[in-house]
Amino acid sequence: MDAAGGPEPTVAEVIAMQDPGDRDACRADLDAATPATFPRIYRRWWAYGLLAQRDGRVERYVQAHRGGGDWREISAA
């Protein structure tokens, strides 16, 4: 169960919520996880996926790419 009380996303949903460039790494990490490491790796990628869904994130990356700021500040937020 997630923090809001809803069901946890499936592995496919966690992969889908990643940035397109991170989906293969996410899938590989989850596929390679052992039963002992899977919960930690799953939660980490789930958190990354939630961060990837933040409002205005893509626009801030574009602005930073065009010289309007530091992209590392966006990814660290």
C-alpha cells in the first residue's frame, strides 16, 4: 500500500512512470533483483518515477538546456 493508502503500482507501471531514457535501466534493475533486494530497488525506482511526474519538470529542463539555469538543481529537487 502506498503512502496515500492506495495500492502499490505494478512493476510495469513503475517502469512506465520513468523518463523514457531511464526505462531500460529501471527494467534491468528490477529484472536482476533478488527476492531480498527487490523491495529496496522497487521502492527506489517508484520514488524516481514519482519525481519524474512533477509538474513543470520538463519545461524547466528545456529552459536549463537553453541556458536558463542548472539542470542539476531540477534533478536534485
